[in-house]
Amino acid sequence: MDKVVRSVGIGLTVIVVLLIILFSLEDSSSVPSISWIPFADKGSHAVAYCALGFSIGMWRTRGWKGFAVSLVCVVAFGVLLELVQPQFGRYLELADVAADAIGGATGLGLMAAVRRLFLHF
């Protein structure tokens, strides 16, 4: 079961990363607005990075060290995309990085809870 969960997590992480890159570098008028997500753009960032954190949490190592390394990677990815966005006609916003970090930490925490409650690894 452990190998299956890890393999699915890696596949989901690749898909989520590609979608985040696509929507982060696309013209902001082309990015779909999802009305049920609160806090508009920042909420969308948090939800996307929550999905990223959750998928990374499926295959990362357990414990606080694994959580911390995974969160640093998620935040670094968000910072990198924010730094690249001005080259694509988008704006660099530190509030987006904060939303990314909150979402990533939430996703990692959710997966840690799922592991503890249901998967036992």
C-alpha cells in the first residue's frame, strides 16, 4: 500500500505543479475565477498550494524534518513563480507567497492526518 500511495503522490505532484505553472504564467484575464473559493486570488493560491502540499505529503518522508523540507520546497516553488511572473506580464505579490505557504502547510498537515488516521505509515 505504501508504494502505491507514494506512486500516486508523485504523479499527482507532477500534475499539480504543471497546472500551477500554467495558471501562474498565463495572462491573468485567462485564469478561471472559481466563485466558491473565498478571498478571490489569494484563496485560489491557498487551494492550489494545499493540493500541492497534500500530493507531496503522499510521498515525502514522515516526521517534522520531512514536513519542514517539504514546506520549504513548496514555498520556494511559490517564490520562484512569483519572481518569474513579471516576465509574463503578471505582478509579483508577496501576499501570494504567504497564501502559497499557508496552503502548502495546510495540505501537508491534512496528508499527515490522513496518514496517521487511515494509512498508518
